[in-house]
Amino acid sequence: MAISLVLVSLVAVGFAPGVASADDTLERDGSDLVVNVSSVDDPETVTVEVTDPADTEITYTANATNTEDGEVRIDVAAPDPGGTVNGTDLRSANVTVTVDPAGENATAVPLANETAVPLHAVALADPVWIGDSEGDNATDQLYVPLDPAGTVGVSAGTDFDVGLGLDGNETVDVEGTIRGDGTQLVVDRGELVDEAGDSRETLDLRVLSSAGPVSDRAPIGPELRSWGDGLALWHPLFEPGQEYTVNAADDGNARYTATAAETVDGYLELPGLSAGEAEIRVSTADGTELVNRTDDALEYSGPLELSAEVADDGSLGFDRSLAGLAVDGAVVDTGSGSMYAGIDGAVNEEGRLAFDETDLSGAETLLLSTAAGDIAVTLETGSDSAAPGALGGLGGILSVLLVFLAPLVVGLGLGGVIAQFQNGIPDIVSKLALGVMGFALALGSLFAIHLLTPIVVLGSTLQWVGLIGILFGAVGTPAIPTVVASRKGGAVAAPGPFAAKVTVTDGSDLFRGDVTVHYREPGGQDRYDPVTVRGGRGTVQLPGTGSWEMYAQHGSAHSDIETVDANEPTVTLTIPVEATLTVVDAVDGEPVADATISGEGGISGTTDQNGAVTLDPPEDATDAEIEVSHDRYADATERVRFRQNANHTVELDRRTGRLRGAATVDGTAAGAVPFRIVPDDEFLSDRFDVETVTTDADGTLDERTLPIGRYRVEVTLTDGNVAYEGTETTITVNESGTARAAVDARFTWRLDADRRDRIDRVRSDVRSVLEGGGRDGTIPRYYASVVDSMLDAAESVPDVGHEFVGREVDPSDAVDGILAAAERATDAISEAMTTKRNVDLFAACADMPDADVRWSGSFELAELLDRLESDSNAQRREVKQRYEAVDGLIEGRRGELSEIAPAREMQQRAWELTREADRGSEAVAIGYTSLLLLDAVEELFEHDALRERLTRTVF
């Protein structure tokens, strides 16, 4: 099979999600299959069915209502009931994927049909070690156990590619093998070291497939282990023969330093350091760091703990994931002492470790010295070994009879003794007390057999036989007095008064507090004083023979009437009690008022403002099933027990719907603006606060989940919304479908008559600049086009209200600034174009063909608004820098032209505009205008018709 591993260095390297399969619908990311359902509206359920291998009955079903980026994640190791991924080869599976949208009449949407996608997964575990490979040309191998719970769909003994990520930028291939029926991964360590380069601090193994990684991250880094004669540092990338610089200190201030330390099987010895925490730095001569834990100390908290089974042949049975683990010694703890056992072997392919010369009889724990460091092993007796107390032969049968009959006879005997002194049938409390006594004595007899006879009971199979005898004996203790007393039922009670034993309950427990017990002759009146009973139990002295009617009363509640006589002097009276139910919101725990309660036995009620309701009990019932309903919540059921001080709380899940929104101004997206969602019906207003969210850059609001009901949606475009109308709308959120709140505000600002007249005056002034009287007007008209762009921007303001969204700039201030700057720019152009040199030049160009050349730029309102909200000093510096740049350009052109006055004069006037401007919005607009005029000066040299006029000679 072909799967891959990725090894990633320590330096915070991420691994990109899986590469999509052919149709970009299915990916693998670790143990998850990632299904992209973004193409389906309102997806509710995703179903993935494996079609090849056939007849596997493997199906995955996942909820798709709360996806992230349109993706649903499915754990490939956890299929639906009925299918199993263990023992099935799923490396090249074919699947069919369908999506069920929300809604009653929705049609399933097919996403993939017979699409190939790997469904295997690999889960890495501990401990990791370095050992030799098998064969004549043995090489170092990195052995990694696999977790069987997360390793599915792979087979053993198959070579596959391993990818090694270098700083997250590239992947290279090395060889690896999964062995032991998917229990162990083995990778050639030499290749890992060669490909790791300078990225040495941690290996992060990722198993790859054609659709992405099929294992979760499992970083393998430096560890402190007990190895050899003391503490050692293990690292998967320590190279044999390589010398390392080491600086280490433990928490007891013991230090170890070396400049040429070497390693064995990945271990670097740390002589003199004690177990606990240690700060360590290890590097090579060229400065490559393999360990840098000076700020985050490594810790050794003791050997790894495992369990092993002792077989009949004295070998130890481990999990097969430890196959190949070399063992070179053991300390055997028998409970009464320890001994050392010399071992030179390894765990074989079946997980067995031979103990040829060592008797493990009576041993409880081992401490093994292994290639993975010291390991503490708890020994367990194998299932094929003879356990103490095992049964066999005639002696075994007698032991069984004794262990079973002794506690049985003790329990029955105790019941017989008590029956001789019991006058009536014991009540339930007496029966329980007798059962406890019988259990204790029967258990004591079992302990006596274990301690006083050769029979081993505890810890053997016999203990279960004895337990059965104890249970029968405990049941027999109260049963015998009950049976004996019931057979005396025909006896005639002695004449005269008798005492009735009264038990008062609330249907479940003894009634707490004081109750009055009334008694009378059958059909008679209450002419006797009632008796007060406390704590639910009491005795009532009845004045005569025969039958008596009795009932208990607490406040206005009373029990049914029961009959007693001298032959049956015990009675249980049940006083029904009310139950208090509180209904709360499952999300915030707030009480839910006006919830309707209904249930069996005529139970009904409505919660008050505190969410509480008191329910009367149904007849002949101590508990009842009730249903809680509310028009804003999902229905819920609860079983209510009617007992004293019983309080029940029911949490209701909100009924919710979906909301999307958009904010526009005159049909144009408003950008990122505050979106206020205001509860607008009585229920929502009382329970929920206003929620403020921000739209995306395109003015849209992502889908949100809200409790159903009516909402008012308000959009805050500017402080006070002084220039906008229609900034709110009302919507209703239902459980089905998606409510859409579209707020299209109207920009209400308009040019008044004064500003229109001002625009007309500026246009007239611009035309006057162009009236030359026999002179060429091409260059003046070119500069005047800058002013035309400014006036167009001012006239466009009523149509671009979206530009003022979220800004503090008043449209009136912006337009006034533009017009003031346009007026100043017109004067500057007029002054620059009417100097003597320019007048003479334009006169000399009068015979040239007229050319309509306009400045290619434009006055951008959005940029002006940005500048109005920024630092004006920075803008002044920007104008000066641009002025100096244009100055250099003009000087560079001087040698190739006859005249540069049209450029020089306009450059000077543009700088003077900014230099003479005051502060405020008008100064910002003038500064922006200066930049545009300087841009026009720079562009002047790019137009052939304008540059030709600068070549004319003026006499």
C-alpha cells in the first residue's frame, strides 16, 4: 500500500490540510474525512456510504447544520452502528456522498458517486525507541507503537512512503513499514537523520494519503529516561558518532557539561543528574540545536508503566506493538524481596518475552531495562494458568457445597430464630433491617471458612459461589418471619385495646414534620382526639377491639382512609403533596414565564413571572410524566415526583431561526458598518439585549442564529445619521427558512442654490482663463481640466452617499472645501498661464493645430475624505516632497526643450497654494489639489501635442 508520513521540525511548523480529491469534495485531515458541503443550501445531514469494498455495510452519518467554512468532519474510525472498519482494507475505498438539506420536502443532493478516497487512519502511541532492523545488513530503525483504537483500515507487512517536512516548505520520501497487523510502524532512522537537515528539535509524524494526512499530529521529541546506570536524554535524531555540546542542570543544582558527548541508540547519558526536572541544551559543533529546554525544563517522573501476562512457560506476554523491543535486564519484585535477572533478548513478533532462567512464581512486578528506557511491569496470571482455589475432583465439590451452604444456613437460621419472637408480619423497614443482619452474618461465615479451613475462598472462583449463598441467606432472613406470621392470620386477636403502628409517607419517603392521625369506628364520626406523629412513624393506641378507620392530615392535605384491626395492626398512610416546577431557558438559565404544563392524571398549570408553577398530584400516583410547552421554545417532557420539598427544574431549548443582512446606500454596498439587532416584540424585549455586529467589507451580514420573533434592524452609517433616511427595517425570524434584513438607506444631502451658483461661477472663471485673444489655449485648457474634475466631484456628492458611511466628515464641509480649492486652483492657473514668457509662447503657437488634451487623472472624492480624517501636517510634507520631485523632472527636461515656463510656473503656483493655506477642511482640499496640479505638471511632458509647443522658439 502507499501511505506517507510527514516529519515536521519543532519551529512552529503547520501542515496544510489535505489535498482535495478529484472533485474537491473529499479531503483527509488526520483521522477525519472532510466533506465540503458549501455548494448545498442549508445542509442538514451528510451521509457517506462505502461502496467498495462491497458488502461492508460501512456508513457514516454526520450533522451538517453547524459547519465551519462549509466543511463537515467525520471520524473514519467511528462508522454508524452495523459497520466495522477493523480488519477491512480501506486504503482505496470508493464512496457515495449525499447531503440532505433542511426542510420537510427537501431533496437529497448527491455530492460524490463512486469516488475514490482513502478511509484508513493511523494513530501513533508510546513508547518510541531505536533498535536494529532484521537481517544481515541491520540498520537503525525508529519503532513507533500504534494505538489500536485509532488505527483502522491498514494491513501489516506492507512498505509505504514516508514524507519528511523541512521547515514546512517541502516534503521528501523515506521508507517505512506497518507491522504486526497494524500494531507498529517502523521507519529507517538513518534516512530520517539524513533528510532532517538542520530541523532537529522535534519530529512530528504525519501519515499521508493521496487525499491528505490520515493521522493526527504526534510529535516525538527529547525525553528524560532512566537508562543504563542513571538518567539519560533520549532523542530520535541523535546520531551515532556525532559529538554534542551539552549543558544540563537539575532542580537540585547539580550540573553536567560536555563538549564532545556521544550517544548510543539515541541516548545521551547525564551523569550526576537526579530524577526530576532538568534544564538542558544540546547542540552540534556547527550550532545546530537538537534540544533547547532552558526555559521549559524536561521532567522525569518515573518509568513507563505497563502490564504483562505470565504464561505457563514462564514467558511474558505484551501488546504486539512492542515487538522488537530489546531487553537487557530485569529486577523481579516478589513482594517479600527483589532479585536481578540477566536477560539478553527482545519481544518477539507475537509480543512474547522469554524468561528462560528466571522463575516468576510469586512475582508481582518487574522493572525491565529496555531500549525504550526502564519500564515498570505489573504481572498478571495468564488465563491458561491454574489459579489458587481452582476446583477439581471430589475435594472441589465438597468445597463448593460448604462455601454455598454455610452462608445460606446462617441466613435462614437467623430468620427462624426471629420468627419465634415475631408477633406480626414485619413491615418494610423491619424486613430491610433483617436482610442487612442476615447478609452480615452470612458474609462473616464465608470469612470464617477462608481463615479457619484449608479452602481458599477469597481471590478464587469459590468467592462467587459463596456470594450466591450469601444473597440467598440474606433474602431468607426476613422471608421466614414473614411467611410464619402470614400463616397465623386466622388467629383471633386478644380482646381489648391495641396499639396500631402507623407509617406516614408522601408516597416515596417518610413524611417529615408533624402530621395528625385521626381514627374512628367504621362509618362513624371523628369523636376521638387525633394523635400527632413526627418523622413519619408513630403508635396510636386504639380504645377497643374490632376494625378502625384511620387517616393522616397535614394542613389541608390528607390521606385516604385505611382500615386496621388487632390482627393487622400496621398501616401506611400516604399524604399526597404538591410539586414545584421551575422552567428556565437552557442557554442563560433565566426563568420562562407563561409556559404551559400538562400531563397525565389531569395535571395542568402555567408558570408565573419567576418561571415557577405548583402542581397538584394525580390520584394514586407519586410521580407523573408532564409536558412543558411554550411558543418560543421546543417542547420538553419531565417526570415529576410528588414528594415533600421536591423542586424540579426543566430547561427549554430555544426555537431559533437564521438571519442574513445587507446594508446599502442608494443601492451601493455600505461597507463595514454597525448592524444593531433590536428585539421588537414583547417577549424578546423582556428577555434579550440589543446585539450589535459589524457587516463585512461588502456590507453583508453573515448568517446568524437568533431566537424566533420580530426584530428591528438598524444600521449606523454616521454619527446621528444626519444625511441618511431609511436606516432601519423590521423582520421576523422563523424556524424555517432564513430571514433577510436588507437596509437600503437614502442619502438625503443635496446641493443648495448657493453652492450651484458657486460652481457656475468657477466654471465661468475657468472659461475666462482660456480666452486668449489670438494665443494658443491648449496648455491652459489642459491645466483647467484639473478644475473641471474637481467641479464634477462636487456635483457628484448627492449620488455617492456611500462614500460618507462611517466618516465624521459632513458633506457640506467636503463640498465647500472642494469649491474653495477649485477657486484657488483657477486663480493659480490663471496667474501661471499669463506670465510674459507663457503669453509669448502661446502667441508663437497660435498657428499650430488646435489639440484637445486633458489631464488623465481625476479628483477622487473618497481620497479627499480619507485626507480630511488624517494628519494635515503629513499632507503638507507630502506636497513638498512631490514638489521637489517634479522640480527635478523639469530640470531634467530643460535641455531638450526650448521653453519650460508652462511647467515651472504651474509647479510654483501649486506649491504656493499649500504653503499659503490655513488649517481645516479647506486647507486639506487645497493640499490635495496641489498634488493633482503637480501630477498634471509631470504628465505635461508625456503628451506629444503639449511637448511640441514647448519646442517653439520665442523671439
